[in-house]
Amino acid sequence: MTESESRAVDNLTSRACDMAMKAAAAYIRDSGAAGEMKSDFAIDLLCQILHRDLPPVIQAALADAREAVECNMGQVAAVTFAASMQLAGTAAVNKCLSMLV
């Protein structure tokens, strides 16, 4: 992998994490779960869940996106990838909340 390709992968991974974290924050706010997620412990737990669960989701989303691009459906690839990251963020919040109860 060239240095340019490596930077592109790092950038995409960073953006994927941002998407998942923003989705998690929005879900916490919109679902009324902010009260349960106020402690440092809850936030640390959420970060650990995202750190553990996100890499395989990113890999699967990249595979789906690659297939869409190969079919000349680049816009579908972008939307599908973003949706996968948003779902991963909300799923992480749900796992976190279930562990806090």
C-alpha cells in the first residue's frame, strides 16, 4: 500500500468513526437517554464498545461500498456507508445502556 493509499484509508476510518460517534450522540440526545449517559463510566463504556464493534462494521460497509462503486453506483456507496456507521453508533448506545442497567 502506498503512503497516499494509507492516508486515504486512515482518513476514511477517521470519518467513519466520526459518523458513528455523531450518530451515537444524536441518539442519546433524541432518545432521552442523556440522563443515563452522564457519568464518565457510561461514556468510557460507550467508547470501548465503539472501539470493539466498529472495525468489523467498517470492513463490511467498505465491502458493500466497493460493490456499489463497481456497479457505477457511487452515490449509493456513500449513502450505504454512512447509514452503516449511523446504525453502528446507535447500536453501541443500546449495548451501553443495556450494560448500565
